[in-house]
Amino acid sequence: MIECMLAAPSSGSGKTALACALLAALQKRGLAPCAFKCGPDYIDPMFHRSVLGVESHNLDLFLCGEDAARTLYARHAAGHGAAVVEGVMGFYDGVGGVTARASAWHVARTLDLPVLLVLRPRGASLTLAAQVRGLLAFRQPSHIAGILLNDCSAMLAQSLAPMLEQETGVPVLGYLPHMPEAVFGSRHLGLYTAAEIDGLAARIGALAAQLEQSVDMPRLLALCGRRTADGAGRERKAPARKQAARIAVARDEAFCFAYAETLESLRDAGAELVFFSPVHDAALPGGAGGLYLPGGYPELYAGQLSQNAAMRRAVRRAVEAGLPTVAECGGFLYLGQSLEGEDGAVHPMAGALPGAGVRRQKLVRFGYAQLTARADSLLLRAGETVPVHEFHYWDSTENGAAFNAQKPATGRSWTCGFAGPALYAAFPHLYFAGRPQLAERFVRAAAAFQSGR
């Protein structure tokens, strides 16, 4: 099996473009690759899915821990001939930016993966060798097995490759030149979503074709060929699923940030997931015992969400009637009284919760946190703590006080969220794969609601 991680010294090095190119090249070779993303990012896996036509999965060691990450990797790599893991931020950048915990390196160490280091020269030459040597020495083992040069001309690559190999002992496998196809626009915290980029398939196809020309693929495949006796590539069967309840899941252009692993955890707990669109549909799916409103970009579609008054009424009435509901980030904003759109206009929302969604000029409470319940509720019991992640430029005038949240690195804390026997609504994103009991509690409540108990 071919296994590797693509990592870089910093964000902006082109990991996603290279990962997509490599996935497409591996797929063309008949290796049926699968993809993973380090950290809590929702957007990069969308690009992987656009290449493969299959799910890409997150591996986040803060949200789920090492044992769960190994299980997730084994489960989803099973049956594939190749697995490509895309790193996050700089190679050693972990929780709080001051530890290596949950960094790309931590994931590589946990899964024992060879790392292909993506370097973008940007006005440096010999200094790149010093940078690589520092990365090699900073933690042991570094797992760095090869170098890929990105946004680098053929002439410069011809000059850099022998120098880097001589100075660092790490093989340079090739390069990608500057290509307009590799430029994916950004918004807020990351790239535009895959669905928003015109001609993405053609772009990735061009990148893959170039990769085949300027990267030594046989050498790369030999370097990343792995034994499977340690269990990394062995078949891992999913738990047997006994259908217990239907859960309506918002999925459209406004609500597109749901972890594949969270949806999978709900299915493992017995949920039948029924997808619907708050933008386009007029009613919730019939017979649902639960409602999941994940994050996304509701602020970009605030006008359309508001114009769909029938859906707003249906959601408000369902929440008021006690339908077990989980609403994270964008879903939380949708349940509020109103939402300021990206254009500054204010639009009515579902009105199931107090507060207005308003735009801020900077990130609000960004990053990892520990969330502790102040009382028993749908998902959490009093005093129970779970890891969460936040990233948003919008805030609410009424954030609630059902939970205490605390930053693991700085200790900064705040209260947030609304909760009850049938509700979790807050900005923090949950990761059910790290705490399967959350999915089980949600499904049990949905089954009870369906049966009228």
C-alpha cells in the first residue's frame, strides 16, 4: 500500500493543490486512493472528494486522541491501494501554536507515516536546506522522507535539488511549476469550497498531468510503499448498524461543514440520515426524530434563507415542539432571530433562539477549546467535558450560558450555548467520532421522540 503525508513548513505552501494532484495521479494509476486531512478543516476534504468521488476524513488528535485516530485511519484506508494525508499549518504547529500536540508531525508519528515536505522557494535557496535540517532535527523521528518543490521553475528546481539532497540527505522527488490552475481563492479561514471554483476538475487534471511530468513518481511510490502487517491497511469492519431513528441533516451551499466522521458516528449509533436544504426545500423531511444543523456559510445565503419562510417556520416549530436538535456554528446562527448578511443587510432567521447574528471584523474565539456542561442536557451531562473547535467571523448578541468553554493553551474561558433535554445550540463544533456517546445520546433521544415517548 502507498501511504504518505504531505506537510509543509507553513500554511500557504500549496499542500492542497499538491495533494489533489497526487490523488488524481494515483487514481489514474488504478490505486483507488483515499484521503485524509489533519486537523479540524472542513474545506480541504471537499477538494479531496472532488478528485476521488469518495469521502475524505479528518484526523484530529485534539478532538479524538491517538487510539481513535488509528482506528479511523485503519477503517477508511482499508481496501484502498493508497492513502494520502494532507497536513495542517506548519509541520510542528499544534494546539495553541506553542505545542506539537495535534500537529501534522503528531499525526505522522501516531500513524508512522512517511512525510513528503512541500517547499515553496520564495526567494530562498541554500537557506531552504537550513530550514529542512531544522525540521529534521526538531523532533525525533521527524518522519520526513522526501521533498517536493512547489511553485518552482524547472531551472530553479534543477539547481536546488542536488544542493538540498547534499545538504540534508533527503531526496528531492520533483517539482510543480507556477500554474494558474493551482491558485484556489481564499475566504475567511481557508479556500473557497470546491463547488465554488469554476472548472475545478480540469484544474486538478492539469496539475496531475504536470505532476507526472516533473515528479519522479516511481521513486515516490517506492519511497511511500508500506507494509500492511502493522494493521494500517488491513480491513477494519464498521460496527453493525441497527436503525433506530431518522435524523434530518441540513446539507446545501449554506450548510456544508459537517464532519464525515460525525455523520458516520450517527449512523453507527443507529441513525438513518435524511438530507435536506434550508435554502431550497419548503419543509423538513417527514418522520424525522432529530434535526442536525451543521456549520457552513449561512451569512452568504442569508437572503435566500430568509426568503424561505416556510422552512424557517418549520424549523422553529420543530424546535419549540421538542424535536431533538443539534445546531453548531452556522446552524446556531440560523436558529437565531436574525442574521446580518455579508452585504450588511439584516435578514430574519428561524427565531427559535434569542439573539441576532452580527458580523465582526476579526475571528471570534478561534481555535480549540474544552467545553464543560453546567447541567444535564441532550448531549452532555453536568460536569462532563468534551473537546471542541470554533472558527467564525460572525457572532451572536445572545450566546447563551449552558456551557463553560476554556482555551487549553491560555486558560481563557467564557460561557456559551443553549441546551436542554432536546437541544444543543452553540458556536463550538463537536466531533462525535471522538466521543461516540454524544451520537448515541442524540439517536436515543430521536428514537424516543419518534415513538412519542
